[in-house]
Amino acid sequence: MSQTYTQIQKQIATLAREAEELKRREVGGVVAKIKQAIAVYGLTASDLGLGGKRVQKARAAKSPKKSGNGKYKPSIKYRDSAGNTWVGRGPRPQWLRDALAAGKRLEDFAVR
């Protein structure tokens, strides 16, 4: 007996729902295994290839590094809640000038 297009579409939808439910159940176990491996091996986000810009910015703020040409790379001195940064050299960036014009103080953005 041959099935109609509509019957097959219903089967596809049912199988898709079942697959999604199985995936949801399995994800919990996978996440637990990943967390355990991270704890055992002391893995970081960059070890896992998750070192996006935010992670790299945070890492740059913690330890001064040399840039590719061998010169000293200064640490970040000022940061706002949006993640904008300034090392305190050169002209003040626009985000900082705008905040200062709005009544904020330079000390409000100091990285401690």
C-alpha cells in the first residue's frame, strides 16, 4: 500500500518531534561530561576554541603583553559597561568623551 504525501509529511513531523525530544534528553548528559572534563583537565574557553573577542579582551586586561612587533602592549586603564576600552594613551575615544559630557567622571571607568 502506497502512502500519500500528506501521510509522509505527518510522519516527518512526528519523527522530528521525537528527535528533538531525544536530543534534549541527551544534551544533559553531554553537558555533564564536558563539565567534568573541564574540571579534571583545567580547560579554559580558549583551549576549547571559544576564545572570542570578549575572552581575548579580558585576557589582555589581566596581563600586559608585547605586540607582534616586540613593543610593549599597555594594559587597559578604562572600560565601560558595554566593553569599550581605552589604555589612557592618545586622544580619548568617542564613547568616553560622550560619557564625560553626560556628567560621568573619568574615575567611574577606571579598571581596578
